[in-house]
Amino acid sequence: MIGLRLARLAGGGAAAAAETNRMISEKMTAAVEAQQIAATAALTGKPGRIAPRTVALYRRKMRANRNRLAGATPPSRRRPK
């Protein structure tokens, strides 16, 4: 996925600027979501759920980016098994 993103950035111009802005925004949003996952798990007495739920969050985000950058059609909204 890094290669796909670097290719987009290497092209320069407005597309690269938009990708840079999107990348920063996505990372900030994902960090906040991960903090919410951790806080919720900790406050409900289930700290063992922090790591797996955080990893699942980042996998979903990475999959969506990979599909978008590769030009794939959006995946169905079914939950993975």
C-alpha cells in the first residue's frame, strides 16, 4: 500500500496535494477512533479487547485505502467472517 500511495504522491500536482491532505486527515481520525476503542474497553472493564479491536480498526482503514488507491470497486458492506 505504501507503494500505491507513493506513486500517487510522486505524480505531483493537485492530486498529490489532495492525497497528502487526505492521508493526514485519515491518520488523525484513526488515532481518535483507536483512543475511543481503548477508553471504552478500559472503562467497561475489558482491557483485553483493546489490542484486537484496534488492530481490526487499522486493518479496515488500510483495506479501504488499498482499494481506493488501486482503483478497485468498494467492497460490500458485509462484515468479514
